[in-house]
Amino acid sequence: MRKYLAAMIQMNTGRDREENLEYARARVEEAAQMGAKLICLPETMSFIGDAAETLEHAEDKNGPSFRMISGLAKKYGIYVHGGSWAERIPGEPRVYNTSYLFSPAGTPLAKYRKMHLFDITMPDGGAARESEHVAPGREVVTAHTELGVLGFAICYDLRFPELFRLLALRGAQVILVPACFTLQTGKDHWEPLLRARAIENECYVIAPDQIGKNAGMTAFGGSMAVDPWGTVIARAGEAPGVTLAQIDLDYLDRVRSRMQTLNNRREDVYALRLSRGEAGEI
């Protein structure tokens, strides 16, 4: 399928998982009825709380979020990317921040675990350590589908162009970036980063975001889709809801034929390589 509608679902997720999942269900059904062939949810779509609460609500593979998204993909015969949710790690006090892509048959086609974690030490001695309660993923993941080759990243990954270039070198045409970007950073960095990743790799970038106050922070919103030329082709409003974007892989091919940067890299001077092999088991 060379042209299709993709949907981004912007959410204001809180601590009530049942309520969050019901909202997500309603919006996925709405987007499917609008003709979307690919539906994308935001990061931490089913629960947002503090670290202890997140661990308590972490899910096994066939948990409530997995089952619901799988069922919706099968019911409507479409691809659904579940954003992400906390995946339980047996015997560990940490979780993975995990996303799944489901096929029109409801089967999981790809699983990606957020790779880059927000660990910083401030000049005044203050610190943030996401790695204390989240374990990092270790695989670069793409999925070959009838909608093109899809690549996967989550939120803070957006600040690391190496990941996006590796996805492009593995054939990614559309990269999905579910996020919960903060208001403080989002107002200055969200759009420039998304456009940069799209331009650098001549691909579509689809980025559904959380919006509004939740669990001690305020999410920026501004879910958007960017085309391979760097043009914002769809942008969400200032409330939760569904936003549609037209994906055109023929246009992507035209952009790549006009600006062949992926072919002009100097691998005789520098090289970007994977330190691990293919993605592991779903």
C-alpha cells in the first residue's frame, strides 16, 4: 500500500488504567472508522504514576494493554502501534518501557524497548536517574509491512540521531515516536527535533504525544507527523483526540531521488554500526 492514512492519538493519561484504556479504545475505534490503516498511541498510554506505582502496574506480555490493542487491530483489520507501557521484568525492581506493533490479524509484529534513558547530574548537584526504575532496551527494531518499513523509537530517543540513522539504514520509511515530552522542553525542542530526524533520514516521522498534567509533570502535546522533506503535514490541537496524516511512499521515493544523502555518506572516513545483532524475540 503506497498511500494511506495514519492516525495519532493524543492522550492525557493518568493513574486510572481502566479509564485510560477505555479512552484509548474509543479513539482507536474512531480513527479506524475514519479510514486510518495505521493507528499510533502515545508513550505510557495506559498508566502514568510515580516509580512505585508504575512497577505495581507493570504488565506481562499478555496483560490488559496488550490484549486490548491486539483485539482492536484484529477487529478492524488494521495496524495498531500501542504507544508504550511498563513491561514487568521478573525478579527486578525496574520495568522496560515497551512498545508493540500489532498486525491486522492482531498478532505482535515488533517489540521495541526504549533505549535511551534520562540520567543527568545538574551543576547544583541535583540529579535525575530514569535508569533507577527503568531498564534500557538493547535492540534497534524495524518491521516490514504492507505499509512500508516501520522503525521504532520512544520519546527521549528522539535526541539521539544515531538511532534514527540506523533505522534508516535498515530500510525504515516511517518512524514512529510515541512520547510524553515535557512542556518545558517540548515548546522549544519537540518540532525541531522531529523535523530534523525526518530531514536527515528522508523518512516520515509520526509522533503521538501525551498532553496536560499527570503524575507531577505537564506534557507538551503537539502530536505531529512530518514528511521526508521536513514539512509538518499534521498537527494535533491542544486537547486529547485523533489527528490524521496522509502517508505517501511514492513521495518519499521522489524525495530520496532528489536528495541522496543516504548514498553520500563517507564510510571510508567514519562508520556507524550496531554493537548487537537483530532484535530479540517478541
